Amino acid sequence: METAVRGRSPSLEELRAVAQPPEVRARKNAEHWTAELYLRHISIYCTALLVRTRISANGVTALMILAGWCIAGALLIPGIWGAVLALVFSQIQLYLDCCDGEVARWRGTRSAKGVFLDKVGHYTTEGLVAVALGLRAVGDLSLLRTDPGMAYRFVVAGLALGWLVLLNKALNDMVHVSRAFNGLDRLPDTADATAIPRGPIATLKSIARFVPFHRIYHSVEMSILAVVAALAALIPGVGISAERTLVIALAALCALSVVGHFIAIMASRRLG
């Protein structure tokens, strides 16, 4: 069956059935909201072209990683167009992120190496985007030489944001590692698996759903916020202060998110 599937060009219906099964579309945490809203609806068309080529699923992941790094590079371009370009690359990154898994499922080539490369892509991208936001907030990079006291505070804010973003992501992976080391089954990607028993922490988690600032540290959300800050910077009298306020606020909110995430993990049933 696998040889037959891999040896011919599929119809879109056949491809959807194998590459986008219900258990993939129903994942709670692995699916970004853009994938659910529109990317999965259009990624299948790119996947249909990719499976007719010799490119591997890991090759598609490599393109995803490159697109992610381009987000950070684009943010180093001053002004609104750098932010807009970053937003475009963030969409390309997630589009390819949908496609690589679909190619792997159709060809039956899912592997630990593919998961590893995917993790490398998201960790490096989101860390670099955070650092790029800090450099962007400096404005004129010559200030690093002429006014280092002022300039480096935003560089440090970007570095702190990057470290916190990576720590926040790593907490989820720490859960899976801890379960594996203790012989527990793989944690299912469902709401029930991460539920917190009734109590003050569960109440706080419910309240957080109405102000979900803990979800803004993905490359897409940070790119959207970069565009908003760049638009605000066009307002007379605002200027670069909008982008400087953004990186400081993101660092502070991410610190709060990391603390909340840690408490939520410890209070839930995720660790057995």
C-alpha cells in the first residue's frame, strides 16, 4: 500500500485523507491558529506539487527554517517595509511548516530527525526574531557606538526576550522528556491532558484565556506586533518609541508568562 501511495500522483482528496487526518487537524497545541484558520486549507495545494518532486520532507523543513531566519533578517530593515516583509516571511514559514508534515505523512517518512529539525527551526526562529526586535528598537545602530548607555538597554531587552521565549518553549519539551525518563506514555495533545484541577490556579488559567498575552511569542504574533509598532512609529511625535516600548513590554510579559507556564505545568496532571 505504501509503495502504491508513494509511486503515483495523488488526487487532492486522497492527499487530504493521508496528509491531513482528523487527529492532525484536532491537535490542541501543535496547530497554530493560522493553520486552523486558513493555512491548512491552502497548504494541500503546495503539498500536491511537492510530492511530485524529489524534495524530501526534511528538505521542506530546511526551507521552513530558512524562511524563519528571514523573518529576523527583515526586522533589521528600518521602517514599515521591514516589518511588513517580516510578516510575509512568517506566513511563508508557517505555510512550509504545514507542508513538511504533510509530505512526510503521504510518503510515510515521518522520523525523529524530522521532528528534531522542526524544533531547531522554531527555536532558532523565535529566538532570533526576539533579538531582532531589540536591535530594531535601537533604531540607528550607530548609537551602539555614540550612545551605548541608551542603545544597549534595548539590545539587552531583546536578548532577555529571546532567552525567555526559548525558556517558555523549552518548558513544554521538558515535560515530554521528564515523562519519557520515567516510563510514562506520550502526553496526548488534548485539552484534557493539560487540564488543571479546580482551584485558584485553574481560575487564573481561565481568566488568562480572555487576555492571552502568553500566546504572542510565536514568530507570527511577534511579526504582527512589529507591524503595529512600525505603523504607530509613523504617527508624528511617536517615532521609534513605539518599537522601544514594544520590546520592553514583550520582555516583561514573557517573564510573567514563563512563571505562569511553570506553575500551570506543576499544578496539572502532565507530570503524572
